[in-house]
Amino acid sequence: ERYFRRKHMLSWDLFLHNANCVKQYDQFFEQGRNCIGDLGHNTIEKVNATLRMMAYGVLADFIDNNLTMGKSTSILCVKKFAKAVVEVFEQSI
């Protein structure tokens, strides 16, 4: 918890709440399998990559090197995350 809060500047509970809300809104954030049956990225990895790109302005290439997530996937994560956050949390503003 302490390491996560220091690294991401938010609590683990808040991170999980946001990740679960986004996953319920869009099935893209659920872990799936590709055409040969290998597991893809899970919700935590997708949301973590998205928040890192948004918070630090990191290019998708950096995410690719550290999380083994392709550039197109990481960019799609940011787009879908932004849309989901607006749709899910706009009533609470």
C-alpha cells in the first residue's frame, strides 16, 4: 500500500475501485484470450499503463518496454479509459 501510494499518488483501494468501475462499463478491460488461447493483459495492467501514460505523459513506446504492451493496445487503453471515466463518473461531479 505504501509503495503503491508513493509511486502512483493514490491509494490502492481507490485504484481498484476505478479499475472495477471501468471494467464493468467496458468489457475491453477484462482479461481475454487471443486467437491461440494465450491470456492477454488483465484489468490492473491496462489501467496501470493508462494512468502512467496520462500522468507522466509517457509515450506508448515506454509502456511497451516496461509492461510488454503494444503501442496500439496502450493507446486504445487510454482512449477507452477516458471515455469510461467520463461516462461512469460524470453523475458524481
